[in-house]
Amino acid sequence: MPDVHVLPGHPFPLGAHPEAGGVRFAVASSVAEAVELCLIGEDGSERRVELTEHTFGIWHGHVPAVTPGQRYGYRVHGPYDPGRALRCNPNKLLVDPYARRISGTVGNPRAVLGYEGDPMTGGPSPVDSLGHVPLSVVTSPGGVHTGTKPETPFEETVVYELHVKGFTKLHPEVPPHQRGTYLGLAHPAVTDYLVRLGVTAVELLPVHTIADEPSLRRRGMRNYWGYSTLGFHAPHEAYASEPGQEVAEFRTMVAAMHAAGIEVILDVVFNHTCEGSVSGPTLSLRGFDAPAYYLHDRHGSTVDLTGCGNTLNPGSLPVVRLVTDSLRYFANELGVDGFRFDLASALGRPRGGWFDPDSALMTAISVDPGLARCKLIAEPWDATADGYRVGGFAPQWTEWNDRFRDGVRDFWRSAVNVRDLAYRLSGSEDLYAANTRRPWASINFITAHDGFTLRDLVSYNEKHNEENGEGGRDGADFNRSWNCGVEGHTTDPLVMALRDRQARNLLATLLLSTGTPMITAGDERWRTQGGNNNPYCLDNEVSWVSWDPTPQAEDLLAFTRKVIALRLRSPALRQPQFFDGRLNRSGTPDLVWFSPAGEPMNDADWFDERRRTLGMWIDGSTSLSRDRSGEVIPDDSWLVLLHAGGSEVEFTLPGAGFGDVFVPVLDTGTPRGEPLDTRPIKAGKPVTVPARTLLVFRTPRTTA
């Protein structure tokens, strides 16, 4: 092939960028001795172009006559010394870490191994991986305008966690060729559903390009959830209705969500990659500069804080640059509104040491002017005990609050008293107030993709993960669930009614608590996974959302809509500040806890281990919620009664100073939450709270 005259170009930004009649390529490697750009033809042929410019540890050059759509990869020449974690092997074609499109899947698993024999003692593999590794693709900049970002305040946010494929794969109103794709999410039937439900943000399970782990491929499975990233800049090709159009379709999806007033939050996996441990494949980062990208011990083996074989090094400049560049690309160019960081504690553990909320990577994200406007959500743990840091992140971060999940689950299965519950209902001040954060820093949830669905939470005591092919060893063994007397499916009407009621109790508690609620897609439709609490590898009906309009699904959907609407129109139920005892005009504090006797809780009440009933009175006149112009929004006051006991209880409504009448608004004892009697009840009167029921009353505000 004729020689190509490569111009120097420049190192930044990294990746492949069409410029001046060609494409400028730039890729980082501080250990490489030479880097070859490999241009791959449609017939699989390869043309190698050496990048001779080397600046700041970045290899770069401008190659003329290359156009968007060109497939390419890299070959890195350099030291191969596993004991020092050096694994350069030019026989392995590498995916560009900054590729904005990645096409294809991993082929022969042996061909992509960078070593021969033992990964620590063997030499470099002589097998060429071309034809067995996905290819990077040059893309054109720009595309469909992604619309105006809604910028919904956190205190008004209701998050809805969903999987791009699973949410629409069975949707009857989405055209068949768009089901399970970005365009499927953009379909009006889907956005209309989300708007009617009342959610304000969708949190998408990983959409970065995925490569399945070898163990799954051997079982004929795939990583359905997507926590196995190959490329941090490229939307996953399989979620496009037309291969090659994933970037354009992703932008179209974001635009459709924004037009509906819905924010798009991405679940991002910057703690590990699909390359796994040292025995895993060499697909990208490992071949460019393993010591820079991954944590290693002094013997050259990967340090595993994630349970996935490797851990990205958050103290490394290439990693800080890669992560922040990826975030900026999705936020600034593809219109994304926020990010949920998987196993985020690993991002704050440079060199694998103690967690530092002010680590280089986390600080770089927080101080970036553009990213600082995004919603930043941490999963505040990793796979080690040292990584559990709920409440320990910096002020700009919100966190998944598993203590809310566990406390509420335990309360409704009558396993705990009310002390911890009160903290969770009122915004988890014990966790988030110390470092100037607000109540909405607590991302409250009952279920998530990982674990039981809401239906399974009230239907199973044990996990049933046989279909995963791991002998039942995977998934959590303790789920704080209660099957209501029968394990799994039943036709017993009493058990079915109890399960329905428990589901409504859990949903109502989630949506009426101070903080930011997150719902898992399909929970409002009574979705089941058959007791499987870890279907990460099941790309089938077990994981997909069912759209069958069963009576139970329709009732629970109506109930969920009702409670979300109640939350959104009632500022006192979504406080932007912690309760602090501020008094209203009547001298009543902003928050009062009541016992069934109608009296404020005392120490004996709080430490009564048998207590399963709690009343929460919230004063609406002091909520400090504001509209978009900054004006305080007046609201009524609210009384929420939570009773997890197995028998009914008589509860005396608060007396003087808490309102004249209490208007029934919500009753989890009915299929759609409608109170049986909506007539106002005078203050000080007793009401009967049925077993395992949540009731909500409104106290109209006065103008006096």
C-alpha cells in the first residue's frame, strides 16, 4: 500500500475528529514505543499508519483523505512485562477509548487474549485479533438538536430507572423495528406514558458500548444490564433501530424526552471495564497503558475493588481525563442532564486506599463548570467493606440511600420499630446535614434494577436465580422481603390482597418521604421477575417490562399516578430544607411526630421496641418550597399515619394547634388509594387504621 503523508496535528481533544480534508487522530499511552493507526476496509483489509508525534504522553497525527464512517483501531508497540503490569502487544487491535461509535462484537475469545499460557508468567500472544474485536468508527460532529434541558430542581424530581431495551421491547404501541431501541423510548406512546405517570427524569441503565464477559459468552448469555463497558464515548450499537445510527437515535431520544419535560440521567460505569482481571481479554485500555488505567498490586495483578476483576485508577491523569471528557461529551453534545455513578466509592480511592471525597477524579467532576450543573448521583459503595460511604460524599453529590430502602422494607414487614423510620421519612438528616447538603441529596428507593421488583419483594422470602446459570450463588441472600405467607405465585385471594396492600404501602412511603424518590420501571405495573433478584444476564421476558393491562397492573398504575401527583402539587411533601423546629403562626413546629394517643412522641414511645405505628404531621406554611421565580409556595398541612401492625389500631387525630379538620386524601387499603369516606374529620377525633395501612389527611391552611 502507498505511504500516507501524516501531518502532525495536535493532541487535544483525544479521539478521531474530521478536520481539513481528513481526520485527526489522538490516543494516550505513556508506555508505548510506537503506535500504529489501523484503517480497516469494508473487506476486512488493514492499512497501518504510524503516528510519530508524541506530546504529553499522547500519540497524534492528521491523516488526509480519511472520512466519517472509516473503521479503525490501534496497535501499540512497547514493553510486555506482566510483573510490572505492562502488557503492550501489537498483535492485538485495540478499540479507541475515545471512539464515538464502536461496531461489532468480540469473536474468538482466545484471539483477544494478550498473553499465551499463564497471564502472569506466559509471553505475549502471537495471535492477531483483527476480525475478533469490535472496531472504532469515525463520526461526524453535530446532529439532531437535543432540545432545551428541563433543569428540574431536585426537590421536584421523581426519578424513573429503566433499561433502554427492556422498557419497550414488549410495548404494543411502539413499531416492532423500534422496540428495545433509543427510538422506542422516543416514541410518543412512551413519553406520554411517562408524563402521565408523573416522573420528571429517566435514569437509563448503562448505554455506553458493552462487551460481554467471557464467562457469560461461554453460557450463551450476555450482560443485559450493561455493567461491562468497552467504550465510554460511544452509545451502545445494539440499542439502535438501524445499526450505525446509534448516535443520531440517541440524540433523538434525548430531544423527545426534553420536549416532554423529562430529564435524561445516565448510569455510568467508571469503576471497571469489560477487560476484567489479568486473565481477561486485551481490547482497549489494557493494551494502551495498563499501569495508567488500572490499579495493580506490586506483583502486577489487578486490584479488584469492584467484584468485576479490575478497578480503574481514579488517581491517574489519563483516567481523570477519560472520565471527565466522556461526561462532558454526553452532557454538552448529546444533551444528557445527569449521571448516576455505579460503585462510586471506587472513584474516590486513588491507589486503592481509603475513600477520599476530595480525590482528584471526584474534584475534577465537581469543579467542571458544565458538569456542576448536571445532576450527580453516587452509588456510595463498592464491593469492599471500606467502600461503604453512605452520607460521605462531597456537597454537590446526591446518593442512593440504601438505609432508606432497608429501613422502610423492615418497617412494613414489622421487623423494626419506628426510630430509624422517622429519620428516613424526614430526609435522612443524620446522613446528609453535616456537610451542607439538602434533603434531596437522599435518593430514596425501595427497589432498583439490582434486587427484587416491588411485586417480588412482597411475594418471595428467598431468591430464585436458577436461570442465571450460576447455581444460585449470585444475588443477595438477605432481601428484607416478606412473601405474605406463600412463596411465589398464588391464587389465594387473602394473600393476593395483602401483597397488593403492602406494595401500595411501600410505594406511598417512598413517594411521600422527604428526599428524591426513585421508582424502578415496571414496579407500577406489578412486574415480576419470578423471584430472581439478579437477572443481569437474562435478556428475555424475565427482565423486560410487561405491558399487559391486567386488573392488578391497572390498579397499581392508577395508585402510583395518584401519589406522584399528590407529591408534585404539595410542596410540604417535598421539602427543600431539613425540618428544624421552625414555628408557624400558631406556635406549632414544622414537623411533629404523634403516637396513636394523639400526643407528640416522647422518649418512651421512641424506645418502645413493639411500636409499629407512627404519625407524621408536616406544617405546610413553613415548608420553604419556592416556585421558579423564587417565591415561597404556601401549602396545606399534612398528617401521614403509618401502621405496620397485624391488627387495626385506633389513632386519635391531633387536637388544638394542628388544624380544625382533617380531610382524608389517601388510603392504601383500597386498590387505587381512594379513601372510602372523604368527609372531613374534626381534630381530636379517633380514627381506625386497619392493619398494615398508610393513611394521608390534609389540613386546609387558614389565612388568619
